[in-house]
Amino acid sequence: MIRRIARGVRKLGHQVTVLPLADDLFSFQRKLRRLRPDVVFNQYDDVVHGALYEMRLAALVRMMGYPLTGSPALALGLCRYKFTTACLLAGAGIPIPPDTELLNTVSSVDHHAWHFPLIVQASQEHAAIGTDRNSVVHNKTQLRNKVRDIIKNLNQPALAQHFLPGREFNVGLVGGSRLRVLPLAEVDYTALPPEIPPIMSYAAKNLENTEEYKKTKVICPAEVDPELAREIGSVASRAFRAVGGWGYGRVDVRLDEELKPHVLDVNCNPCLDEGIGLARSAEKAGMDFPRLLHHILRAALEGVPHDINLPLFQPLGGNGLGLPSPLPPPPTHGAATTASLRSGSTR
């Protein structure tokens, strides 16, 4: 995926350097400072369960003074705390599933009046980590078991929400101040047998030899009534803006019993591989992969509103006082790419 992104950016006429990030953050800073890129194409992703470094890497790059593709640090951090995001959306008048609760202990299950079925997920993961066939629960016993599993195995609270029975859509978004809603993609669960719940589980996203993966498909563009499509797009755009999303993103939306859209998840900096996910939706809008990358780069150079460009990590100057000197102006040699292996969905 990183090679394809680099190739796509080079097709736009830019010079690209792929810069890995491993254990040595100081080495990364030195290399990035030597490159002095016009923009950093951020593809860093945590590969350890429970790690929350995505926002820290984005903050570091901005504190070095370089423009960064995708969402800023605050949005990246907020979206990893799903309950906080849900509370923010609800406060902004954006519909979320009912019965949204954060469960820190198994005993906290008894503190709420539930309306089953519920879906129970890890509250700080992405790529559906921890979501499986047991994630949709129909009674308190099942709920306790799933909450216990998440707390024990993933070391984090569980997020419980009412399980919405309607259709599910992925809404791709691209742009900066002018945000564009891409053609909707629908997740089709109709081929799944009754014993497998119709959800985008970890197996459905990532494990190609499973029944979930083989019998879950994505239809793009989705066949949706135009008025409903506009409503879904509006809800998704408002949710993305509410969390501070920028550049590109994906919002997962599901319909309730009355066919009203509710936001399941806001994904800042989603998987950006060619031919799938966001890129697939862009293709349906007549936007090939290099053109999609072009719009993402333009949004990065436009800059997030109210973001002050105030570099804090600068090399020491030769003034004899050990005071930082201003960074020299960046050369005009195009975009540098910083990249790491991703653990995101292949769908």
C-alpha cells in the first residue's frame, strides 16, 4: 500500500521519500529535518493493541513545523475513544445508536436498563479488533461475558450500543474546507447464515478464509433513494466535522428501525489503498487514485482552520546561547511521505 501511494504521488510530479518509523523517534526527527519536506503524507498506524500513538506522531510532525495530510492530532486521538466521540456527536445533535454506554467493569452491566439486542465492542480499538460472532448479545449473561472478554483480553472498557437492524453504509469524504461526499458504499450481509450476526467483525474485515469474509461484500455505488442518500451524506459530513476531521475520512452509518441514519464510527485517516475502501468510492466519482491523493495533499497544504504554525522542535542554532534558530524555508521539491506498516482493514 505504501509503495502504491508513493507511486501515485510521483505520478502527480512530486518527489517522494518513504520514511519508516520504528523504535527510534530521535532518528525519525533527524531524518525528517534533513528532508525538510513541503508536506508529510502521514500513513503511520499503531500495530499494537491498545496503543494510542497515532495522535502523538501527528502532533510531533506539526510541532516540527511541517504540513501533514489527513486529520490533526486531536481528531485522531478523539476517534480512538469511541465513547467520547459518541458523546460529542450526541451533544452536537448528530444521531448515534441508543443505549450507548461505557462499561469499565462487568458489574456495571447491572447499572443500566438495556433494550436488547446490543452490540458490544472494544472502546479504544479500530479495524474491528475484538469484534466477533459474540459481539451481538441478547441478554445480560451474554453481555457480561462479552464485557469480561474485552476487559480481560484487550485491557480496556467495553462500549455497548443498541444494535440497529437496518442497512449499513460506508461514507467516504475528501477535502479540506470544501468537503466532498463520495458515492455511498453499502455493506451487504444478506449471504450470511443466521448464526453469524450481520456486523463488520474482525473476521469479516481481515480473515479471508472465514465465512464472515467470504459472505460479506461491499456494494459501491449503493442503490439508495436520492433523498436518503443526501441525509446519510449530511449526517456523515456533520460527524466528521464535529470531531475535527480533515483531508479525508470514512464515516460508518447504519439505519434504525425507522430507516433513520445513525453514526456508528468516525474514521479519520482510514485505509488508503488503491481499488478498495475510500479509493473505490472515489473511482465511482470519476476520481482515479493519483487524483484522490492530489485532493488529500491540497487539503494538507490548505491547513486545518485555526491551526497556528508554531514549530517547537527546532535544531539548536550557532548563536552560542543554545537557543533554537528558525527552520530554513523548505525547498520546493514536492511531497515527502512518512509511512509505517498498517493494521487496518483490507475491505
